[in-house]
Amino acid sequence: MTGYVLRRSALSLTLLAALLAAGGAVLVQLGVPVWVPVVLAVLVVAGQYALAPYLVQWLIPAQRIEWVGDHYDTHHEVGAIVARRCAEAGVRPVRLGIVDDGTPNAFTFGHTRGNARIYVTRGLLERLDERELDAVVSHEVGHVKHNDVLAMAIASTVPIVLYYVYLSLRGSNNANTAIPAVVSFLGYLLSQLVVLSLSRARELGADHYSCSVTGDGDALCSALVSIGYGMGQVDAERAAATHEAKEAKHKERQKQLAKEDRRHQRMQSVGVLGIADQAQGATVLAARERGLDAREVIGALRWDTCNPWARWTQLFSTHPLIVRRIAALEDSGLAGAPTRWSAHEVARSCVGPEVTRARRRFWLELPVRYLPLIAVLVGAVAWGTDDWLLLAQAATVGGVALFVRTAFSRPLGPSRPVSRVTELLTRLDASPVTGLPVEVRGRIVGRGTPGYVLSPDLVVQDESGFVPVLYLQPWPFARSLFGLLRAPDLIDTDVVVRGWYRRSPAPVLELREMVPADGARVRGFQWVVAYALSVLIAAAGGAAWMVISLAG
């Protein structure tokens, strides 16, 4: 492990060790055998670690490029690049595979350096030039050199141990274990966040390694943006092709696209292994659609830099935001640090009243988002301890908190028309909590999940870019029925969409009303139930609180 990776990982590893020690101390204090959760966790992780490479190979069939003598048996430049970078890293030539999928991506898996696999997709080879491909390959070889797969497998034992600690305490007949059980569960959740932090640190370490050996940080930055852009673009193209084949009643083409969709869904199942997070692809695509240069693309991602929610939501991701990865390379001090891509230039623009308001609002939005969850946890403790007054109080507070959160995310004011979809990307007042009531005009170009016939979510696009439209309903099977029966008729239709625009960090527009050029309008009613349910919970909790207080 290089010094850079060790420094990036040190805090996460220390926290994991501390959480593990704390969980063991709780069990010792309560007289529960410590070895039980530890042994169970080790067995689970060891089984996953042993089987994972074979499961990935089964899920993602690839054309194996064999190592013959002193080179890979391929004339493609990727073989020569992989061989050279493995030799420089001092690791055995990896098992190289080409995945027949149009989504640009690359990922590393295996057990150790000795049997590591690197898979790259056809889409990656088609979209990247030689410099960018070299940067991506070097990133993946960096994972191999740092033994990241093994490190993450060992780290993942800690959350499992803490979860088994929670199960041990919850299943105990001791009445005093209710609160320790909740604390153990919170420790389990915290350890999951720490493991995600470690994963992001390893990604930054692989970026650092790539930049150091290639001396070309700009190529890696360009590749990351191209991959994110390509992920979104391929989904859009696949959706359009599926619709065209269906309209033309081209059965063979439909079968071919269905096969590609199944292969793509398998790729998504191992998305956490990839060089980039597919959830970030939509944002990059919407920015890149405008034909911007390097600085303008980063500028279009200003929300990721200036809004505090970007850093907060990154805590729950396996990959750092692309703009953060570029900033880390700029700060690396390496000779090959990027000069054409500047995230710091965007950071210097994070001034002014709009940014100040976004930062102030974050500290209000944070409790608004999580207070309902805290009320649920308090209610669980009250239920476990038969404290009915506390349970009633938790229901009252939770109901009020849920109402406030609904009012933030789905305000009932009139929808403001937006002239261009890409205008929404610059709005720093949008967040996972605060929804902006907007009206968008455009054309439905596909489904939220391309090729999935039950996908109810749609994608609306104008001449500047696109935004996913989230279709939510409170009753069972409504989403699937809409995706099966109504969504096909809306594709390739001009529409007016009214709803609430949110960002976390990918943009999304929750549907309130959609008015097609032809046909009946579509309405979403999830917001109605959210308001009604919050009032009902608060009223029931308040009534119970009053009755218990009077009876006492």
C-alpha cells in the first residue's frame, strides 16, 4: 500500500477498529459471548470473498484475452497497455476480459494480486482515445497493486460483526438490552458509512496512482467525464432504439435489444466495482449535451462543488463525485496533475448570496430530512420498553416532522416555467430535501430504466438536455401498470410536465402532472398521501399523548 493510499485510508481504518472494539465491549458487559458474532461475520465474508470472482464471471460474460508468452493474445492496444502497466506495477499480468456492452466502464475483481481480473467494456474501448484508455487501465492496475479487493473484504467484516451484535442483543431476554441494541444498530449503520469512506479513499488512491505513472492527469479527468457522459448517453440511445423497434414491429431487432438490455442489467449489478458511479452519469450527460469544453463542463457541475448536500450525499456513495476527484488530482502535487481541468476554479466561484443561502438552508434541511427517522428510532425504543407515553410523543413529533419534510420537498405553490432543462442544473436551491415547483416542456425520449417494460419513470428532453421524470403513486402495482400500459404511448410525445425538481446529486423531476400533446393527462398522487398520512400520524399520536397524560 502506497503512502498516499495509507493516509487516505487511515481514518476509516481507525474508526472501523474503534467500532469493532466498542461492539465487543458491549457484549462483554452484558455477558454475551463475543466469539459468536465474530465467527459468523468471518464465515460470511470469507464465503463471499471466495465466491465473488466466480459470481462476477458468471454474471458478466467476457471475451477472455489470454496471456501468451510475454504478451496478450490481441492486436488491440488495450492488451499492450495492460501488459506494460502490470510490469511497471510489479504484479503478474492480470486476467483480461472484454465485455460486449456499450456502456463505457472498467472494473477490477479477484482475490489477490496473483489472480486479479480487469474487465473493460466495448463502450469504453470505442469512446476513449489511447491516452484516456491508458489512464483508466492504470487506475485499475492501481487497485490491483494496492490489493483493494482484499482490503475492502476485510473491512466489510466490521459492519457484519456489529449487525450480529445487534441481533444478539435484540434476541436477548434481558430487558436492559433494548437501548444497547439500538446503539449497536446505529454503530452498524456508522460502520457502513466508514466502509463507503474507505471505498472512496481507494478510488482516490487509484486515481493518484494513474496520474503518477502516466504523468497525464488531464487524460484521466477527460476519461472520467467521458465515461459519465457515455453512461447516460448509452441509456438514452438504448431507450430510443427499443422504442423504434417496437413501433416498426421489428421482432428480430426487439429480441436483440432485449438481449442487450439483460446484459446491461447484469453490468449494473456489479456497478460498485466500476471506475465511475452510474448514478452520476445523468448529471454529466446533461452538462455535456450542450457541447461544452472542459471548463464549461466542470462549471455546469457547480452544484457538486458549492452545495453542501453534494458533500453530504457523497458520504453514502462508493465513488467520490467526479468534480471531487479532479480536485484531488489538482492537489496531488504530482508532475502530471491536471491543468486543463480545474475544479478549484469552480470552487472559487462558490461565493455570493446564492451560495450563502444554500449553506444556511442546509443546516435547516438536515434535521428536516432526518427527524422523522429519529422519531421512528425513539418509537422503537419506546415499544421495546413498553413506554407508551414516549411512543405517543414520538408519533406526534414524527407526524409533524413528516409534514414539514413533505412541505419542503413538495411545496404546493404554482409551477414556474423553465425555458431550458439545463437551467435546472445551475439551481443551488434544489436539494434532496427542497423541491422546486417547475414546469418543463419537452419530448419523452424513453424510460427511466431503458428496455424494462414495467419501468414507469420517463425521460423528458428539450434542445438543451434532459431530466428523468419520477412517476410515484401510493397504491400497489400502480407504477408497474403505468409502465406496462400507458408509458409506451407517451414515448416520442411532446409534453408539459409539472412537478418538483430535486437533486441528490443526480437531477430528478417528481411528476405532479403531465399534459401530453395528444391524450389524457397523467397525475401523480404520492404527494397527497404524504400530506394526509403525516397529519393522520400527528393527530393519532397527539390524541394518544393526551389520553395517556390524563389517565396518569
